[in-house]
Amino acid sequence: MMSESDKALSLAAVARAVSLSPYHFHRQFKSVTGLTPAAWQRALRAQRLREGLVAGKTVTQAVLDAGFNSFSPYYQQAPTALGMTGRQFRQQSARQVLYWAAGDSPFGRCLVARSEQGICAVLLGERATELAIQLHGMFPAMQCLPADLAQDSLLRKALALLAESQSQGDTLLAQLPLDIRGTVFQQQVWQQLQRIPYGETRTYQQVAAELGRPAAFRAVASACAANKLALIIPCHRVVRHDGLLAGYRWGVARKAALLAQERNQNQNALLEEESVDELIRR
């Protein structure tokens, strides 16, 4: 219903259509999608906007076809949805290229993509074909082409370092040039996430407080959800205030496995240090 509508629908209207109270519909919808109905509709409009601009529509036509009922909400959402103005996005759509490659990791298949500036996406999943579709959805204004790993030294290096980082810590990943795209606030959040030590976690509230914006914990959660660089920007290390694992773009089970792996590596490293200290004392 919401995906077929060409305009924003109220929570009450959608809940009424499925015979639920607004409260119960809101809770059930978020538990399934990880987004509120309003946030989901905003994301859908942003996707339609990008698709329209990539297809060559004028900015005005793309805005109207995406379901924006006026230009005011478009101007508010454009920096987040496009990372630039609609005109700039449309102009760039025909000339930018991403190259990608996939490999195995302890947590399934890992797809890495790069632009001319550096690594711009790291996606985790079960099948490379599905990850490639996700990549196209994340960068609709760009051509996404499979790379020849034999010729692409950066992607080859990135896949190797990402595999090693799972057993040796993520300091190795600092060697990679990155092309990080997002709003100013998103980039502030992502930089803060990169400061979380391997094997540790923070809550959304703690990250917001560390940024000097304690009331912005929901915006922090949204920035985590928008992260395109799994492992390099370790959004899996951010948990709910009660310690429970919140949603993760690449699956809560994978998030739990990543955190368990990091804890085990830290414990093993501590045991090795204690063993060395014991030998020295002898």
C-alpha cells in the first residue's frame, strides 16, 4: 500500500487499512523493517527521486514523481537522500563508475567497491549477486561494474585486509583510502565509530554524548543504519542502552557473530600476554 502510493500516507490511514491501531502497527512495522512507517516512506521517496534523476528526468519531474507534495520537504531531504543537490546528482549520474569485487569472509560473502577516490562500500551477505544488487541501489547515479581482481590492486588489497582484520584487529584497515559519502553529521558519527576499540561496544546514547549532542541518539542510530562500509566503519559495535543488539544492515545474527569474534580475539590476546608475563617471571 505504502510502496504503491504516490504521496505520503498518514500512520492512522495505513493502520486502519490493515485493521490495527496506529500504536500496534507502528511497533510491528518497525520490528520487521527496522524503520518507522514515516522513515520508510521517506526512504522510498528518496529512492524514487534517485531513480528518476538517473533516468534523466528533470529535477522538478523527479521530485513530483517521487511523491513529494511540495519542494519544501524535498529541499530538507535532498542533502541526505542525494548527498548533493538534485541538479548535481543528475549531472554526475552519467559519468561516474564504481568497480566491485567479492570474496569469502568468516561471516559470509564480502563485496568491496571502489571509486576513483577510494573504497566506498563494504557489504556482507550470502551471495555476491544479491550484494551487487544492493550496491546498485546504494549508488543509483553510478555505473557499478565488476572488476578484474588480477588488475585491481586496491580491491585485491582491501579484500585481503578485511579478511585479516577479523583475526588481527582492524588497525590494518587504516591503510585503505576511503571515499566516504554522507551528510556532515553522518560523517561525524562514522568518525566516532572508528574510535571504538576493537572488541568494545558503545550505546547510541554514548556515541551521541561523545559528539556533544546527547539528545541526538536517534540521529546516531539513523547514521549507523546508513553506513555503507561494514567493518571499516564498525557500526556493529553500537548497541542499545540495555545491551541488546539493535538492527544491523547486514543482519543481527552477523552483528552478534562479529562482536563474539572480537571478544574472543581480545580474550586470547590477554591470555597470551599473561602467559608471556608468567614465563618472564620464571
